[in-house]
Amino acid sequence: MEIHPPGEPVRSLKDFLYHMLTVLLGILIALSLESLVEWSHHRTLVRETRDSLTNEIGDNQARLKRGLALAPVAEKRLRDAIQLVDIRQTKHKAPDTPMDLSFGVFALGSVNWDTAQSSGALSYMTPVEVQEYERIYVVQRSFLAMQDKTVNQWMELQKWVAYQPAGNLLNALSDEEVATFKQEAASALIDLQTEANFAKQLNDEYAKSPKP
């Protein structure tokens, strides 16, 4: 913003006051326009941030629901494996039924949330709205940490696959190895059930997310 002196000499107090009033009005108008532009920019930033967070949360929720739908299948695999262990320990021979120890993981994004924090967009939202978003991503981080723990436990089970012959791998293991396998499968089952509970809590948080 530039301020220019009057084009004509000031000959009276009236002229001086007139020119001062003109300058002041010009400054006020310029500041108002600048504030309006800045306000519009902040409003646009907040709107775009809300839209991006809504999309990210929606995508994450869709992935989470797919994972929840598959959780009972994974749990059944573990229960079937533990049941075969019980038969092996009781009868000293398990049925020739290959065990399925496969598992799946799914990623949940937080790029848009990280961007919202770094861009300063959150400072233009209401504290209540920011707290709602923050709660969602805190629960999401907790869920992902639990998922990592579950994956590590399932990975421990994968080493047994190398022992699996044409029939059931339990028949190729010693009694001590079978007991170790059962302990690891039971731990994986507990972690899987805990992860499912975390997932249900996170799904509830997603459902309560702010709407743009």
C-alpha cells in the first residue's frame, strides 16, 4: 500500500483535514480489502481441509469395514489350528488337514491430517471441531499400533509353515514344538480379538466425524 501526498498545496486547515480524511479513508479501505482477501483465503483453506479430511476418513472407514468383515475368518483359522493341536496332543496324531495360517493387513491414511496440521488450517477451525478430528486420529494410531503387534504375532506363526508336509504340519513336530506352536497361536488369537475391538471403536469414531 502506497500513500501519496496531495497534488495541490494545502492552503487552509480545511484543506489539511480534507486531505487527511482522504488518506485515512484510503488506508481503511485498503486494510479492509486486505482483511477480506485474507479472510477469504482462510475460509477456502478450511473448506478444502474439511473436504480432504472427510475423504480420508471415508476411505479409511471403508478399508476398516473390509478388515472387520474378514476378522471372523482369520479368527476361525486360528481356532481350527488350536483345535488340531488339541487333537494332536490328545491322540498323538492330527488329521491330515493342512492348516491355513495366512493373514492380511490394511493401511489407514493420515496424510491429509498431517497436512492440515502443518498448513495451519486447524488454527482457523473451532476448538471443538479440531478436538473431534484429533480424537479420531489418536484412536487410529492406537489401532494401527495394535495391528502391528498382531502382525508380528502372526509372523511368528509363519515360521511353522516351512515344516508343513503334504498333511498336517503338527505330525511333523515334536511334542515340545507342538506346545510352543499352540502357545503362539493362542497369543495370536488374543491379539486378533483385541485388534477387532480396537477396530470397532475406531469405526464408531469415524461415524462421529465432523461433516463439512
